[in-house]
Amino acid sequence: MKGNQIAQTDGQVRRISEGEYQVHSQKSDAWYQVVATEAGFNCSCPDFAFRATRAPFKCKHIFAVELSYALRQTVLEQVEIEPLDIQSCLYCYSKNVVKHGIRHNRKGDIQRLSCRDCGRRFTRNLGFERMKASPQMITSALQLYFTGESLRNTQKFLALQGVNVSSPQTIHNWITKYIGLMERYLDQIRPNLSGAWRADELWLKVKGDTKYLFAMMDDQTRFWIAQEVADSKERHDARNLFHKSAEIAGKRPSLLITDGLGSYDIAFRKEYTTRYNRSNPIHVKDIALTGRIHNNKMERMNGEVRDREKVMRGLKRADTPILKGYQLYHNFIRPHEGLGGDTPADRCGIKVEGSNKWLTIIQNATKGERESQYTT
């Protein structure tokens, strides 16, 4: 019962690394270390040190860690983004829908539908109106590009499918249009993140100049929370990144893992800590690629960005939609082996259904914007 009370109280259990936790004392300001071993958890509290020598024993701090871990596996809120049923009205969801003529264009015919209840007209080509290529070809281009192909190679693939794209710039225009649409829609959904976050930076070439991509990632779900591009590394003020991450998550982390960069420590103290607060988060820094606390998860994500960026031979501008697009692809589309084939969004309680997740998100985003405009 005491362990459950500790686990249910926010900020009392901190996850330091895989198999290592800190639990706040209920009688003082001390923190006890709970470490996993082959025989089970060991705790540094006096109660465990006295009783564990006589028989197998679990103190309330060990129970709190076990219950806290179980709570993290339970998704507090499940958001499902399902493929749309185009047979129903996109505005009032009525099934009283009839065909209302066919729209002819050079790329094929599009069936128009009309709702007898609300009187609105719509097509099955939701989100791809006035586009010469089909939704399948556009979403295939997005998938190919963010898995590492260049714009020109993506154009050659579409040509093999019978879709003649005038230039690679056309594919870039698709990326700019639909990444912006999906970003506006997905930013309205708050992910269910854990209390441990990681921050790191990666150098990039932007118009031939060296820039740095600063990123924040959730440790448990590998959800890419926020990002920003900076001109320098040591002189960059990371407070904006930390503030943006807290706004997206709706909370501060209980543990932040970074390297020894000084701007991280300054931003951490100014954004995530308050004076005379006993529940201030922990900042673990000066980490390496190996050891008890390492940054391998963050370096793995940096490698993904590097694989995308090196094909492009550098970015054209700092506010490019490519980086936001890859963040979206990383969070909602790409399955991760380290997550058992799930996406980070799956682990955060955001489930994107359908075999073509690009199509599902684009159609729901378009539907949401139309409903907003119609209501206004």
C-alpha cells in the first residue's frame, strides 16, 4: 500500500537508466537508489539493508518502482486516427449519400457525391483535389523520400508506375504541402510521454554552412518531441527547445539526459527547476556512448537524420519542411525494432490505423480543416 502511494504521486520515482531508479524518501529530502540485479531489485534504504540480510524482502521503494513501471505500460489515453469511410458524408457523417456526377480530368475520372441530409458535396479524392497524380502515387513518393531516396530517384520510380512527374521540384512541392497539412493536424494531439527525456545536437550543412540541429526525444517511447536549428553549438540558447518540449508534453521531465554542453545546463536550470522545490528534476550530463548511462538511443535517431540528409548533400534553408517531415515520419510512420515494431506514436497512445498511414493522416487532416472552416 505504501509503495502504491509513492508510485501514484508525481515526481516520487525517477528512472535514471534501464534497471536503475531513484525513489524519494517519505521522511526526509533524501533519494534512495533502487537497482535491478539478477536476484531482483536492491534498495539503498536502511529498511532493506536490515531486513534483506535475513530473508528475501521488498521495501516500499522497490514496490513503488515495480508499480511505477506497470503504470508506464498502461496508456492513459488512446487516440485512434482511422481511415475515413468516404461512403459517409464528410461533414455530418450521414449514410444518406448519393452519386452526383463525375468529374473528368486528364488523369482519370473522380466520382462526386452529395449528402441529402446536409446538402454538402464532396469527392472520394479527399485531400488530393486538383492533384494530377493519384493519392497512392503521392503517398508512395512521400514514403520513398523519407526512407532515404532522392527526389530524382523518386521521380524515376513514379515513371515506372506510369506517372510522369515533370520535375523533382514537383515532388518537393508535394512534400511541402502535405507535411504542413499533417503537422497542423498532429500538433493538436498531445502525446503521452514518460518522465525521462534526452537532448542532443547534430551538425548539418545548410547552403554549405555548418548548422546544428538540436532535438529533444522521450527516452521510453523514442518520440521526437521538438527540434530547432541553430547557427552555433556552444553559444546557442537551448531554452526555447526546452520550453517548446514542455508545452508539447504538457509537463516537465523528471529526468533529463544530455551530454556536457554548457547550454543544456543553463537551459535546464532556467526552464525546468525552481528555487526551494524538492521535486525538481534531475539532470544527468557528461554521458558517453558506453557505460551505465549512455546516449545510444539519441545517437540512433541522429543516424536516421544523417541517412536522410547525406542523400540531399545538405539542406537548402534552415526552415526546410524536410526536417519537420522526417520528425513526423519518425514518430507516426516508421516502425522501430527497439519498440517491437511499434511506432513512437503507438507507445504514446496515438494509433494511426490503415495500411497506408500517410493517406489516413492526410485525409483526417483535410477533413478537420474543412470542418473548422465550415463551422467558422
